[in-house]
Amino acid sequence: MYWSLDADLRNEAVASAMSRNRFREILRYLHFSDNLNLPNDDKYGKIRPLIIHLNEKFIRHLPADVTNVDVDESMVPYYSHHSCKQRIQGKSIRYGFTFWSMNASTGYLICTEPYQGKGTTLLHGEFGLGGSVVLKLAERLSAAYPQRFFSFFTDNYFTGLPLVKKMSDIGYGCTGTVRANRLENCPLGDSKLDKDTRGTIKSVVSRSRDLVVVTWKDNATVRMASNCYELEPVHSTRRYSSADKKHITVPVPDVVIQYNAGMGGTDQMDRNVSQYRVKFGTINGGGKFSQTCCLPHCQMPG
């Protein structure tokens, strides 16, 4: 397209810098690793040097005013065959590669790690897959900025009480929604709370006061765990009441307000990428040139 003779398609900056045939030849032989010396336990071995290089650059150029970060999953669209390809129902991109991403609230990508399925190595296996991912990314951030405080926000896939306590030991804040079956012996995991009226707030604080669990009844029961935010100060929000046929004021704990403000950086990154996603040309086995949609900055392993 960049080399098209049509005035509305041609990009003169690209066409004058390199011929189309030269671009195809470079793309055909583009490699980031030696295929004869690929690690047996890394399905992303072909692009691992590129991932490492990008992570180092992203962390190094982290804006100085960033203190809130979130950890979430990001999908890279891919529709061909690969053992790492995932299918996640309910996502805007249902088929592709899953990347665990740590982002600032602006959408800036701080660090990312590809998910390899059952072959994924867990450095902190006692915290489960989600907790291990958060700790791995937190350790990278701590190594780069040892004197800087960060507050992490995670959804219920990652959050558990052991993870929140461990983040306190590291010296970082951690706030996230948590599933009822991960609250251990905390009474706020009781399913009877789902029958509470809208706006009901309950909380339990640990004896060491470094962990608080809060439930808030909205349309459904929201359970949250945090080591840096509590239910106070209590805020308010407007909700529509189908029983009263009008909007009503509902109290909201502070931990929910802080979570909503700190979470969403990865989703913002996905929106940014979707606006500028690039279609890369690849050379197939027969030497023909075809278009396939891949990462905006590199070609995924095949």
C-alpha cells in the first residue's frame, strides 16, 4: 500500500526510503534469535530478545509522576495455529496471544510477559498463577526503582489475601477485587451478603491493620481487599432504582473509588493500539506475499 501509485494510498516517505522488494526481502529474513539455539522451555524464544529489550526500555522511560499501576491481561489477535493461542470468551479480541501487562493509568506499558499456557514457569507458585504474575512484575519494578513507592491495582483473577500481604512486605500498595472463595476464613465471603440492600457496606480489618476486606452491595456484591485503602471516607454515587422508578444516592466506600481511578491502564493501552494496529506482510512457503494481522511492533512466533 505504501508503494502504491495511487495518490491517496502512496506514502512518499516510505517509498523514497526503501523499495517494496527490499522491504519484502528484509521482512522475509527478519530474526531476533538464532533458530539453531532456541531454548526448549520457551515457546516465545524466537522473539524473547525483543521482549526483553522492549521491557528494559519501557521501565527505563517510565514517567516520574507515575505511582499507580495496574496488572491485567491483554490480547494480541492471532487466528492461525500456535500452541500459545488462547480463546477468551467475552473479550473484544477472543482469539490470540495473552500478555500479562503492567500499565500506568494513562495506558503507558511498563512491562509485559507472554503467557505460555501450561508450560508457564511460576516463580511464586504458592500464590497461584495470577499472584505469581503480579509479584514477578513488581520485582522488576522494584529493581529499577528501589526507593519509589507504587500502588498496584488488580482484578479478581489476580487478587488474593496472601498476595496483598506479600505486597505489604515488599513495600507496595495493593488493591483489588477478590472472589468470595479466596477470602479464606473471612466472614465477608458469605454468599448471604448477596441479599443485602443496595449501598450496604461491611468491612473487616486484620489485627496488624495492614489488610482490610470490604464488601459493597451495588447491583451485585463487590468484594475488595487492600493494604492501603479502607472504607472511609465514604463517598456517594447515583444509581437508578427500578423499585422507586428514579435515581437514588448510594454510599460508596473509598476503596472502590480508588480502585476505579487506578484500574484501567491496560484497557486504555488496548484501545490505543486498536486505533493504530498494523497489518504486516509475510512471505509464505511458496514465496508469495500475503497480509496477516499481528502485533503493532513485531511479528509473533510462528
